[in-house]
Amino acid sequence: SSGALGVAAGVISTNNNAAFSDLAAANNWNDITAEGVANGTPVDGPQNGMAFTYGGDHTITADEAGRIITAINVAGTTPVGLNITQNTVVGSIVTGGNLLPVTITAGKSLTLNGTNAVAANHGFDAPADNYTALGNITLGGANAALIIQSVTPAKITLAGNIDGGGIITVST
């Protein structure tokens, strides 16, 4: 589904252990309505340029190399986690209060690029450089990388702890 020009398309997880690589037949993702709920139509996992919403207290695996996600919404859930098993780029991570724990596999990276903010659509609004929902980050070993590249020179606050061994790069 897609909205007006400049508004990201979005999907919502419907089952625990959903992955970016899931095809519609796995029934782990649905199109999302403007109100931010699943519309009942199974779709493939989030594609480049899409936003996605946690539809429950789920673990989601980012297993598609180089996938660029405009925003992640965890409002209304207590997300179990986001596992980064392939290099992934995310624009913003927003919430209604709960935090998203992230684990980055050794040799892989999560880049917070702050771009492609999502206008109010698909049930949420995600301004650029907003990581208010990012919880504890676990760097899973050698060369696991957290890369922060803000769009504008600004203070970015991370709410959680950073644990484990790896590389942190910040460019604002």
C-alpha cells in the first residue's frame, strides 16, 4: 500500500519471528491501513523504502542485505526485538512509550541514517532523526557495527544501553 507522493508504503507484522525475507505465503506480514492496523491481506516482508509497524510483541529479523527501511513503529506493543543479521539502514524508530531492543550480528551493521521521515500515514508519524523507540543495543561480536548518520547537526539521544563488542560510528 502507498499513500500520497512522498509518503512511504508500509507493512505490519502479524506473527512472531517474522523476517524481512518472508513471502506473503508465510502470512507474517499484512498491508497496513491508514489507522495503523493490519488489513488482513498477506504481503511480503518490508521492502526498500518501506516503513513497518510491530503488530504485536514480536521478534523480527532483518535478513535482507542492504535493506533500507524509512521508519519502524513499535507503539502499542512491547517488542521482543529486532535482530540485524544483514546490513540494514533505518530512518527513524518511533514509539508510544516502549523501546525496541536490537541485536546486531558479528560482521553486520545497523545504520541509523535519519532520512526519509514518514508523514502521518499508516497510523504513525516519524520525523527525521527520531530514535525515541531504540532500546538496548547488543553488538554481537567482531565488527558488529552501529552507525549513526544524522541528517542535520543535532543531538541524538539513545535511550538504551549499548552492550557487547563491536564498532560504533557517529557522524552528525
